[in-house]
Amino acid sequence: MKAYLANTKGLILDMRCYPKTYMPYIFGRWLKGGKSAFCLHTNMVVDMPGMCLFGTKGINGTDTGSHYKGKLVILVNERSQSASEYASIALASTPGAIVVGDTTAGADGDISIINLPGGGSTMISGIGVLYPDGRETQRVGVKIDKVVRPTLEGIRVRKDEQLEAAIRIIEEQ
């Protein structure tokens, strides 16, 4: 795939779904020249309920000089959640990448299942995810560079206005 796409003008990653591949590091090595942090994690202190401490940074990219040279556009919307948001944040740290779409779920981070009496269960996130500068992602969503919301008319005629905006960005000089 990398060889096939290497000389293209641009690449659109549609993150308006739940990805089947864990993308932040694998795609990050191919798309992002230079290693850098894309997020900061916080971790719960188990014996002090409610307390969180800053933990590890998510770092991706490569210093080999062998990375994708075309434009990168990442599509997001309300269906972008969890792994999709985390991948979007990671890949948006690629210099020149542009995130297009509308508000994401704000639900990235791991999950832990808690089994309840009577056969029920619930889930919590045990890790916080922030941008490297400390801006929140959870409950807020992915930072969007170009907001494009579907219109009623676009939906009626089955037009993907977000994808069309991404194509226009790739086609711009």
C-alpha cells in the first residue's frame, strides 16, 4: 500500500468509523517525518480515588526521512469515537495534516469493565488523554481544523460534503 500511495498528491483518512487496525504508531511511522508527542496520558491513583497523575506521552513518527510526502486530510464526525479519535489525534500531529468534519464523541482512552451484582456491568476509562499542550480531548473531542457539517440538502441527495471538502483541500496547490 505504501508503494502504491507514495507518489500521490494527497491521502484522505476517513475516521468516521471505528478502525479495524490500531493506527497511531503503524501509520504514524509512515506518515510523520520526525518523532514527537501527540498526546499526554493521565493515570488514576488506585489507592487515592479521584486523583490522577500525568503519565506517559504517546509518541509516533520516524526519523528515517522515509515518510509520506503528500497532503494528509483526516475526516471525523460524531461517529468518530475511542480508537478512531485516538488515531485521529495521533495522525493529526503530522506536520501539515488537516482535520475536516464536525464534533467527535470525546470518548477516547481505554475502558475497564466492572461486573455488577445480578449480571450487569458498567465501564469506566482508567486513563486520561490530553493533547501535549494539556488541552483536553475527553468530553471535548478532536481538534478540528476545518469544520464541515452535513446539510439537510446534502443528506437528501446523498452528497458527502465532508469528503468533498477533503478532496478540494488535496486538489489545492
